[in-house]
Amino acid sequence: MVLLANAARAADRFFAYNETTSSTFTGVYLAPAGTAQWGANQALNDKDKTLEPSERLALKGVGHETYDVRLVDAKGKACVKRGVDLTGDTSFVIRDEDLKECG
């Protein structure tokens, strides 16, 4: 049974959901929480290379761990959403309140 559980987890597909009212992201980068080891730009996985409001983005090369997510909008403004827990889930949501402290 353990092998089946591990195989199911290995086949998990991960997603980010943009539930902001108007933020389009051209950069979506994940790093293990507390590090600056940013991975590839996940926005490039989308057909138009952006994560738009009300859109789902497939994440590649991601596993079940906790991440910090660096978001860069179309104007170049960057923000980090810290502590995104994917240890038990396969998706996370970006909301307007996640961007309040961005400069």
C-alpha cells in the first residue's frame, strides 16, 4: 500500500490559481521556504506566458513541500508570498490581500 501512495503522490499535478481582481503575472517563481533558490519562471508554462486573473497555471518540477512564491506583475512590480504549504495540497491561490505589502 505504501508503494501505491508514493506512486500517486509522484503523479500529482500542481497548480497556482490567480484569484486577484486585476493582477497579471509575467513571473511566478518558487523556492523552498526561507531560501532564495528561485526555480524557473512557471508563467512560461502558460500558452501566453502569463498568469492572468481567474486563470489556473500548471506548475512543473514542484513537489510536496513548503515554498515561497515570487510574483512579478506585468509592470515589473515584485512580491513574495511566503510559506505556501504544498505538503498536503497540490495547489495554492493568489489573492489581492497577498499583494498588499508589495512595493
